[in-house]
Amino acid sequence: LEMIGGGAEIIDVGGESTRPGHTVISDEEEIERVCPVIELLKRETDVPISLDTYKSKVASAGISSGADMINDIWGLKNDMLADMRETIETAKIAGIADDRIILDPGVGFGKSYEQNLQAIKHLNRLDLLGYPILLGTSRKSVIGLTLDLPVGERTEGTLATSVIAAINRCMFVRVHDVKENYRAVRMTEAVINA
């Protein structure tokens, strides 16, 4: 609710960490973690709720609990390095309409430090595919490695990547520090649209 007050327009709920080396939990445990939170949020707010999962059983339970969208880091298949065009084709075969697809370059997922920087630098290339883009870099290791800072001190680095996202016409940024990023993006957009 604090995030919504700070300007968040979508809340992303996840029950299993997706960091490298994370502990995999059962479908049932993940459902027990996320569904009550989704149900509570749907009662407390009108903001769309996103469920962060790559498991079909969890996604189905989440939708039944009121989730408005699914944030699937695997791009609908278990191969993180799969080509984005192939992912779009998979979505189309599965019957997902174009207006229901958001692309995320996947900063931090199976990429080296240099590849993460390149993914952020070349966001505009994703734009050529014709879908809305989401950038999620908040507090990630690419910022920690660049600035030599622990997780708790990566706000400014995240703000810089949010500004880059806004300049490259990303429609969404996924962040922890909503208020600060919301202000940085609004200011960037004001300058771009002046």
C-alpha cells in the first residue's frame, strides 16, 4: 500500500526467489505463499496485481485468486537464453494476444556483468519488436558490481537505469523504491515531452 501511495501502478507478488542459486519450493508451498496475499491486495486496492511465477499450476491458482497478469521469467519455456522472437512465437501459439505481451530483457538472469550492461544499453532494439518493454534492474548485482555497493545502497544506481529506461521509451520499470523512481521517471518524461 505504501508503494501504491508512492506511485506504483502495478504490484508484483512472488513466492519463490528467482536469484541465481535460489531454493526451489513446491507448487503447493508457493500457492500457499502468494494466493492469500493476492486475495488481500484485491480487497484493499484496485491496482492491477502481477504474479511472478514460471509454474503453470501456481499461475492458474493465482489467476483464480484474482491476479491480473503473470510475470514469467522463463518466457513460457525453461530456457532463459531463448531468443525473444521465439518467446513471442510461443506466446502466440499458446493463444496469448499481442496486446497481452510485455517484453523484459531479463537483466540479471543467466547473464554476465557485461551482458547485463549491454541489455540495458540496447533497450531500443527490443522496441523494434513492437511490444511494450519492462526493465527490472532494481538493486541487482549489475548495479552492485558497477558501484561496488551492497544491496541496501543501490537506490541511486537503480534511479540511473530507470532514467535510461524512460529515455528508451520503456513503458514499465520494476522497482523496490517506488517513490524515488516514480519521481525520476516523471522528471525524465517531462524533459522528453517538453
